[in-house]
Amino acid sequence: EITTRLVGSEMCIRDRFEGTPYPFTLYSACLRRIMAEQKLTITRVAILKAYLIRKQYLNSNITIMLDKENTNQGYLLGRLFAVLVKIQEDANGIDTMRERYMNAASTTPATVFATVMNLSVHHAEKLSEGSKIYYEKLKQEIISKLPAGYVPAHLDLQEQGCFFIGYYHQRQDFFTSKDNNNQQNNKN
């Protein structure tokens, strides 16, 4: 097992310097760990992004932060799912939606998104009027970029990676926006 890890690490280092695509096994193992643990870390997102860029599935100038111009279906659905989870967190202080629906949302979104969208409507009823408007605008901005509001029945492995990148970027944007607002309030 240690030898396998060393060989795998050596291959990734070689791929990094030679500019060749990273091994598919690294990418798929990363997706499996995310789904098994339902935990996104910066390292896992970086692996997904690096693999997809090297395979030329993603544009190499994809940002490290939220990309509001990205129209990849997986990326948009990941962003939308992050918004729906955030609505539940703000309304109830819990995020059972992520635990219950994340794997299905990233693989077979058509089976899940109608349910989670309906749940978000009920969660949003508990929010202040300003928060309701903010989240509704954010949902509409994301949905408007999907072709005719279409949610695909299945996401392939590349789009699943994009889903998790979009989810991670949107979640980080929530925290960044909150930090920026707190800094502005402290200056005043």
C-alpha cells in the first residue's frame, strides 16, 4: 500500500511538471471520498479542478473564487444546491438537506431538485423578508443560466466534479461576503 501511494505521488509530480493529465484514478478516488464522507475540502476541490483543467474539460482560466459567468450545468447545479442548503441552515440552523440529498443531486439531479426546491420554499418562509428576497434573486440568477431551466437526469463524472467545485465556490462566497460585510460594519 505504501509503495502504491509513493508511485501514485511520483506520477502526480511527474504529471505536474510535464503538463500531462493527472491520472483518472486520482480524480475518481477524490469523487468517491467526497461522496462517502460528504465533506469538501480545498484539497479535494483543487484535485477535481486540476484534473478537469488538464483534461481540457474546464477552461484553464477558471477562477479560484465563485465564477458567476460559468454556464457549465454541473457547476450551476452545485451552486444552486449550495444556495438551497444555506437557506435551510439560515432558517433552521441545520443542514440535513446536504446530508440527505448531496450524492443524488451530484449524480442524478432530476430526481432530487424538484424535492429540494420545494423544501427550500418552506425553509424560506422562516427567513426575514430581506433574506427571502436575497436568496430568491440568487436562485433565479443561477436557474436563468440553465438551458430553459432544464435539470438533467444524469451528470457524467466530469460534470460531477464541476458540481462539487460549484458547490464549494458558492459556499465560500457566502463566508467571504459575510466577512466583507462584517469588516465594513466595523469600519463605520
